[in-house]
Amino acid sequence: MSESPVPHEPPIYRRIADSLRARILSGELRDGDRLPGENALMAEYAIARATARQALAVLINEGLAVPKRGSGVYVRLFKPIRRHGSRRLSREQWGQGQAIWAADTRGRPFAVDEVRIAREPAPEQAATVLDCTEVWVRRRRYSVDARPVQLATSYFPADLVEGSAITHDDTGPGGVYARLRDLGQPPAHFTEEVLARMPQPREMRLLGLPAGTPVIVIWRTAYTSGGLPVELNEMVLDSSSYVLQYDFDA
């Protein structure tokens, strides 16, 4: 294949990227498979190295591939998690001792790691929302199908949850919302604010994000039936791994 463009045809690097994309989406190349490297593309299409690099960069920027230093470029194809905003937070879910993540994953294996828990001075937003000066903070990373997909940081009024299982690694059946219920302050209402931005370096590292992949940030506040805010949660999601679903009545 010559690098000289044919009138009205896309550049050759685009045509190569289109061919590789079609092989990925058809299932010929699967998640974790190594894509043809620059040398292989140069030999197959009689192109310069810069052109081969451009073709691979297209797939990397689309989130379909990820480079691994010293190893090559690999397919990054992941079945999106359908995050149903109301279903996952229903009292039926956590009230019966189930993790709210079970509503998202629907049988897919998930894990929590990078768990860090500490009592700290409340940052500005948590202090404003929770009306307190100190908070217990729970920081963790969630993985689905062995792939990191979300970072979460939860803030709780320190005096409310002091000495409870919320300050432990294992919060027990139903998680933190069941423990808030045990404290006599069960969540009855939630609000979520959703925004998109580019990730910070730490977020890129912990989520294994390819260059150019944005994140979805969700700020959730949990309130009791009396309107008392009992949790502020910041969630940072790999945007390529999620579909957000919200249901509304007219």
C-alpha cells in the first residue's frame, strides 16, 4: 500500500486504523491481544514509522488500545458497566445486606483495593456539605473483571461515625449505608452531580488510563429523612468503562 493519497480517500494512517478497528470490533482481536507493532505495519503497508505510529495513536486516543512501555500496543476492549443511579442506591439493595456494586456488576467479578481510612480535618467541600470540621475518610479503588474502573472517596461526619464499622476496612453486610442505619441515621435521599474532565496524573496511574481518556466525576450526597447530610462521596470513573442510566417519571 503506497503512502501517496488517492483523491477523496482518507490518509493511509486512517485506513490502517480503520482496518485494525474493524478487526477489534468484529472480535478477531480480543481484549488483551497485542496489535501489530510499528515494524510489522511498516513492512505490511510499505509506510514510514511515523505513519505506523499515527495509525496506532488513533486507536489509543479512541480508547480501544493501550500502550505498554517496552512491550507494544494492546487491545483495550471492555464491556461497559451499566450504572443504574436509583437501583444501586435503593434501600432494598443495601438494606438486605447486599453491596451496591452488585447492582452494577450483575454477576461480574469485582474487587476493592487501595483502601485507606483515616480521620482528617474536613476539606472545604466536605466541611460545607456535612457542616463539620473533622471527617472520617474512606478512599478505595474498584476493579471489575480485574480492571480498575473507579476511584471513590467518601467523607462522613467524624462525630457521627466514630467507633463504628464505617471506620474499619470491612464495613460488613450492606456496607456503609447499612451501618448508618445501625447508627439510627439511614440514608433516605441522594443527590448526584455529574461532570467530565481530563484525569490527574494519579488518577491515570491508578485507573491505567490511556492518554486522552477523560474521566466522569460524580459527587453524591446522602441525606436522612430529616434532611441531615451523612455522607459526601466523590467518585472518579473511567469514562470508557461506564454507561450511566437514570430513570425519570414525566
